[in-house]
Amino acid sequence: MSHVLLRNADHIVTMDDGRRILQNSDIRISDGVISEIGKDLTAKGEVVDASRCVITPGLVNTHHHLYQSMTRAVPGAQDALLFGWLKRLYPIWARMTPEHFHVSTQVGLAELALSGCTLSTDHLYLYPNGARLEDTIHAAAELGLRFHPTRGSMSIGASAGGLPPDDLVEKEDAILEDCIRLVDAFHDPDPGSMCRIGLAPCSPFSVSQDLMRETAVLARDKGVMMHTHLAESDEDIAYSLVMFGCRPGQYAEDLGWVGRDVWHAHCVKLDASEIELFAKTETGVAHCPCSNCRLGSGIAPVRAMRDAGVPVGLGVDGSASNDAGNLVAEARMAMLLQRVLQGGDAMSAMEALEIATRGGADMLGRPDCGRIAVGARADIAVWDISGISSAGSWDPAALLLAGPTTVKNLFVEGRQFVRDGHVTTIDLGAVIERQNTMARALAAV
């Protein structure tokens, strides 16, 4: 049995059932699981000094498009609203190859890891030039991050009234067949799983209602979760009213897209009745505050969602609409925006951190992650509070108010993924150099 002891942490923000914050305490990891928490634990195996550090659960990212780290700050998309932004980027994404998806996944996941993330979803909904979802699955496995990729899809092109160009959509029978193939090949439902597959038609303006219904039936038959974009912007709402004669919440309910096995991205424009529907059905929401600001979509009513009982997690969204993939910075933005809407007491730093850890894990059906408790998976972030970002802080555990935005150490399934601020599993410098070369080639066309 392998053991790692994290010794003498200044604070441990557990996010356990009691939401305890422990001081000057240790954590023992045994074979990828947290086996003991307490003071002055007996050393055996590797010992990691956590003095002058705050320890939190690894953060959980519930919405991303990792391939977009290849297309940050694209001219013509920098100042566009959602639909114009997509139309600018679709032709660029159509030129991407399997290698683009592999490399951008590693860059995007490494960026998340350095911000404390140990579990990330991904929503990949386009497959040009022979690309497949396993291009990202293999990239994540090489890197070592816990991964929940979703098999996205687009089936309604511009000629049929959809938004994407026709050369980026797929036949619906082929989409469903590939969903079956991927779940059978890669989905691991067991506790401690490093890979779980979800099914994720892209959005109401890029897939048919039939595909939404059939995907829901298939997902429930296979016992996997379902994900899509919903109610992201005013344009999104207008499209739903014109094309379907109803608001997005009614659209989702009519097609079987509410329930504990469903989470929707954004939901910026949910109204009170839709929030009530999501609370009643335990339908989840991936809140992406920075992307929503960047595209001018608005501020999601997270305070109202949380008060009603809607499961809420945090997502950075794609790096073409966020430009960054820092999950702890995203959590701070979530806190600040709710205060902008409703006052300085609208959301505490601890509540925002809970959304970014336990909230996301629970929403994704991972009660084994997102908390520091005996028996939980050893997904742990260690934050150095000896530097300038925490200097003068009276409450070092309040990381989102005064603290670092990159981790010192990160453990995933008990393995040290980041050591002293550096990813240990791949040559990240070489991967970044490769991504920059590929991005320049895309821009030159």
C-alpha cells in the first residue's frame, strides 16, 4: 500500500458534510484515497510539508470546450455577441485535425490543473477531419487528470435553419451510433473512475428536437449523464421563442432534458418558473461567469438558483470565449458578480469555493470527489499562502478574497500531478510550443 502524508497544513478547508475548517492538521493518503485526517499523524511513506499552506479539495470544472485553447483572442471574435462569435470561429475550427484536439486538450487541462482543478468535463461537439472524442480521452489519460468528456454533436446546419455551417454537422444516426461506441469503450461508472462519458447535443440552434429526445433515451438506457447549452443569451431565448414557441426551460422539459442526470451550461436567462422547474427536478447548472461577461450575455441568477435548491457547479467554458482557464479565478468572479447583482452579502468566499468543489462534484454524480473526508478520493489542492497575494490576510482560508490563483502542489487520485508549481506528468513547455506553432498555422490560412 502506498502512503503520502500532507503534514501540518495551516488550514484545511474540508467541504465535508460539516464544512469544517481545520488548523495545523495532517492528511494521510493511502492508495489514492484519504485514509486519515488529524493532528500529528505518524509518518509513513512520502511526507509533503504543507506548513504555510491552505489545503482544499481539488476544484471541479463542469463546462469546457478544451479545443478552444487553440483559438484564443481571435480577431473578429474578440468583441462579438454569441452568434456572431460562433460564425467567426466555425470556419477556423473546421480546419482542425486530431492532433489539434489532442494538443489543445493537454494545454487546457494543464492550465486548469495549475489553478487547482482535479476533475474536468469537456463538451466536444464538432469532429472535423477524422477527429474523434478519444483524441481528448487519450490526451487526458496521458496527462493524468480525472476526466468527464461528453460526446457533443451538431446535426442542423445553416441550410436547414441552424447556426453551424453544413460541413460541421453530422448525420443523426451516425451520432447516436458513435455515442453507443464511446460509452461501451470508455465509460467507467465505478467509484474512483478516471473517465466517465456523457452525451451532449450542442444547443437548441444546432440539433433537432428528435436528436435531443433520442439522446435522452439513449443516455438513460446506458446510465450516463446528459449535457447541453441552454438559455445562454438574449439571442438564445429569441431563437427558442421563434423556432419552438416556448422558452428554453419548457423546451428542455418537453424533450426529457430535466432530472438529476442532466446539467445545462450557462442558464443566464432562466426566469423564476424555470428556476423552480430545475429545483423541483434537481436539474444542474454549470455557471460560467467569465465567459458570460466576455460575450456580454449577462449574469446568471445563481443566488436565486442556490436558494431554490438548484444544483450549481462552476465552469470556465472554452478559451475562445473566456480566454483563460483558471478555475479559482472563476470562483472569485462568481462571488463578485452575485454581489454586484444583490449586495456585498449575496455570496461568501466559502460558498463560491463550495460551488467550485463539492457543488460541481455532486452535480456530476461524484460524491467521492470535491471534499476532504475519510474515504473520499485523494484529489487535493495545496495553496502556498506565504507569498504576496496572502500577505496581511487575517483569514488565510478565505482564498478567494486574498490568496494565490495557482497551486503549489496538486494530487489526483493520490498521485502528485503538480509539484512546486510545475506539472509533473508531461513536458508542458514542449506541448505549449507545439500548440503555438499549430495556432499560428491556423491563423495564417
